[in-house]
Amino acid sequence: MAVISVIAAGTRGDAQPPAMLCRELARRGHEVRFLAHADFKDMVAGSDVVFKPLPGDIRKELDSPQGKAFFAGGANPLAFLGWFYGVAKRYVKEGTPAVKEYAQGSDIIVGTGLMDYFSTAVGRATGIKAAHAYMQPFLPSREFPSALLKPPPFDMPGWMNKLETRLYFETMWLGGRPVVKVMHDLLGLPAPPWRYPAFQEIHLGQPYMMAYSEELLPRPKDWPPHVEVTGFWFQDTPASWQPPDDLVRFIKAGSPPVYAGFGSMSLADPKQTVRDVIAALDANNARGVIAAGWSEYKPTDLPASIFAVDAVPHDWLMPQMAAAVHHGGAGTTGAALRAGIPQVVVPFLGDQFFWGLQVEKRGVGPKPVPYKQLTAKTLGDAIGKALTDTTIRERANEIGERVRAENGLARAAEIIEKAARA
């Protein structure tokens, strides 16, 4: 049995896959600690995972004027850097000692996404092994552009794809280096390097896990062997969970509805967005299930063809839908892929544009509709294609069968177990 600490921060889409990894590791008999914001404690409730709360309130940060400016910036990396620097500056003084304390005695620290560097720094300060996990392709490759920038309207040559990703991370590192220096000072480490360390240290052989399916994005040939694409880290709803009776009745009352939900995204005008979604569905004579997400806007006085929910487990809901309209987060993209249904991606920022492009390239959905361009007409046209294009529907069904046969959590757990024993 190993003692394993897993660190996560961000939106629910950033925290849920690592939480599922924690549950899988605990199921296999390990002592597991989940280090995350207090909002995410429910993700490991009822399991043997020990929850350790990190300082900060990500929902409050996203609702702040700075957070809203970040969303308004869309795919602008400078908007992200400005927002992230402000948040990190506020929390690194509290967060660094907390992570060090919580991870004490661990055999390995698994850093995920935005919190990955904590595994490197705390691991170096304490002598604990480190592993790294991302919900999107992190390392540069000749085979695709940066997953965190809005893709260009043309295919770039391989050298440019690789250079773009390197430049993005080097720029982000330089912008955030003053905050990292505070972390190093608190941990008693030398000043951080001027170059992004992950690209310099990849030769050390620490495990890097990409928590998505090769059915969505094949593993590039130019990555080192210890960088693995594990498959998605899905959440499976317990058998004891029961859906709302009125939702079940609605689904059974007619043709399969279209799911529409934008997860943790901040909507500039939630009422208008819902009106556009309803109009787009109506234009296609389609029924719909609309999820409120973090916008917390649950419309009333809806037509009989629309049902509004706060949140419903994707693994239960998606297979009963005709298609899914969503923001393009890795987790929701994977859930729709697993369900074998067409999807319409409405990207807001970051990697959502990249995943929207992959959905289009794999033939499981139409061209993405960026949130800034969302109208009843643009969304209605995309939904119409998703519902009527036979090739898209057949392709989604075929890929769904293969994704359902994967077990990304088991593969990730095996990688971590092997690294902890080494």
C-alpha cells in the first residue's frame, strides 16, 4: 500500500477527474489524500479518500470583476495570465505550506493541471516522488498546435506547432515566475529558473499522464515513452443514485432531447443565452434538457419541449440524448464521446477551442460555435447538422463503443503505483 497525494484546483471540470483518480486509488487499497478547494469535497464523499481543503474559493474568483474580464478575454492568453497571476499571488502564501503539510509522509505527489508545479516544487523540497497529469495535451508536439490557444484557421507546419506550444508556456512561466519565487522561498528552494522547467526536466523520466482518449486525439509519435495517454478519467454514478421522476417522465415523453449546458463557464447574459438555445432547438423541432451549471440561472415559464435541471450525472443523462451542446471542457467532451452522440462545442476560452477542433476533425460534431458568436441562428444551424448528418451520427456511435471499452482510471492508477514502488 502506498500513501498518495493528489492535488487539483480550478473549476469542477479540473477537479472531478483527479477526484475520480483518488477514488480508484483508494479502491485499490492505497491511503489517498485529495488536496482541493472546499467546494469539491463532495467529489470524494462516501469513499476512503481523505479530503484536505486548499485555501481559496474559485467560484468567487470567477465571479469577481477580474474573473469576468478573464472570461471576456476568451482565448486571449494575456487575459488568462492577468487573472491567474492575481489569484496565485493571493493564495500561494497560504497554499504552499498547506500542500507541504498535507503531503507529508506521501510516497508520491500527483500534480494535476494548474497545480502540477506544486508536485514538482514540494516534491523537491521534501524528497517525495512526483507525477504529473493533465486533462489536455501538455507537451509540445509537431502533430498539433498548442491546446491552450485558439487554433489558427489553417494547419501549421510541424515545427510551428511545436514552437507555438513552447512559446506559450515559456511566456506563462516568465509572467508567473515572481509568484513561483514566493513558493520557492517558502519551501527553502533556490530561485526558480528563467526557462520553463518542465521542458528541461522531462528527461528525468517522471510519469506524465494525459487524461483523455486517443480516440479523440491520438498520441503523437514525438513524445517520450513515459508520457502516456491513459484514456478519460470518468465519473460513474453510484447504482444507488436515482434521477428526478419528472426528468425521467420528460425524457420518455417524446423523441430523445438535446442536452445543453456550459458547466462552470460564466455567461455574460444567461437569460439571452437560454433564449438563444431554446430558439435554436425550436428551429430544429427538437426537445431539450438545459443544465444551469455554475451560472445558477434556471429558467422558468419554459415551453413543454424544454426541461431545466441544476445538474445531472453525465453518464446517466448523455446516453439518452440525441446530441449535446456544451462548452468543450475535456470532461464534458469525453462524456458525450463515451455516450456515442454528436456534439456541438461552444468554446469560451482555453483548451475548449482545441477540443472543439478535435470534435470536428474526428467527425463527431460540426464546426464549433464560439460563445462570442452564439446566436439562435448560428447554434440552430450547428444543432441541425448534428441531428441530421448521418455520417456524424454513425461516427459518434462507432467511437463511443471504443471509448466505453477503455479504462483510463485503471491505467493511470497502474502508472502511479509503479512510480511509487520505484
